[in-house]
Amino acid sequence: MRVLLVEDEVRLAEMVRQGLVDAGFNVDVEHTGPEGLWAATERTYDVVVLDIMLPGMDGYRVCAKLREAGVWTPVLMLTAKDGEYDLADALDLGADDYLTKPFSFVVLLARLRALIRRGGAVRPPVLAVGDLTLDPARRKVARGSTEIALTPREFALLEFLMRHAGDVVSKTEILENVWDAHYDGPANVVEVYVGYLRRKIDQPYGRATIETVRGAGYRVADV
């Protein structure tokens, strides 16, 4: 089983590499984001272990670029951060799992073996509502031939709504699926982000894709 480890802390990278070799893995190590991206796109691996804080290009960007390139090798991200939004962003960008430093090497091995058993993800289909399209694999949204830039959270919200096109989804469902079941931030965050989306995907094109269903939630018109 072949693993790519992308970690800029040389001592930690060597400790993890040696442990994985002792466990029977074939391990390549890179220490920067661009080097990790090159290796993951040019070589074949069973799993990629990717640190978030990397020189040259952070792990978020590396993961996003891999998915945009159609590389579906399972990715386990390592992070020194323990914030739920940082972890949510990593998963939104295409990571399959994550560990927070410091971590147990036994747990790392178990996570890697689980990802390898699961195998690479199947490329998800492009979602379409009228001339609005969302490509989960390439992380791209377009209105006709015009590409629309969205933040990771805006993208996740639009993807959730489009996957439920024609159905009314409540604010609670949106918070649980796009944010977190234990979210305790501002109560109007859903309205704020729906407003952001409307200004980007609807208003410039004279459309009203996202409908407000008073007292119930929101619905993407299935047209």
C-alpha cells in the first residue's frame, strides 16, 4: 500500500514515515504544498496524508486542486487547529477524514486502513437546475457559460439546496448539514448566506432560483 505524506515538520514527517514503513506501507514524503500537489497528480497512491499548514500552498488549496484535477485518492488531513469551521472547510473541499495534532499513531493507522478499504470516491455527478450548474468534483458553479466564484460555505449551502431541488428545507436542516448540529453562532446566519448566494447566482441574471417559503425554510425551484 502506497502513501503520500505531505508534512513540513521534518522531524514529525520522519517519525510518521518510519512508523508507516514499519507497518508495511510504502511511503513518499514531500514537505511543501506544490511538491505534494505534483506528487499526488503525477504518481498513484492508495491514500494521501496532507497537513493543512504547508509552505507554498496550504493543504486546503492542495486538496481542492486535486479534486479539480479529477484525482480521487482518499485524503486524510492533519491539522494543528481544532476549530469546527476549519475542519468543516477541509471536508467541504474534498478531504475524506482528518486528525488533529497531536494524534495517536495507532489511530492514524486505523484511519488510513479504513480509507484504503473504502477506496477512492466516485466522481459525483454535476447538479443542474435550469442553466445553473454545480460540479462537486471540480468545485465549480456556473450560470450558463459564466463561472461564478463562491466561498466554501456558499458552495456547500448551494450544493445542499440543489441536492434537494423542489423540496422545502428548514433552517434547522441547513444548519445541521451545512454548518454543524451544535452550531451556536448568530441565529440569522442562514438568511445571511442565502442573501450572499442570491446576489451571486440570481440577481445579476434576473433569476429567483432560491425561494423563501415563509415559516418553513427555503426551496430551490426545480425547473
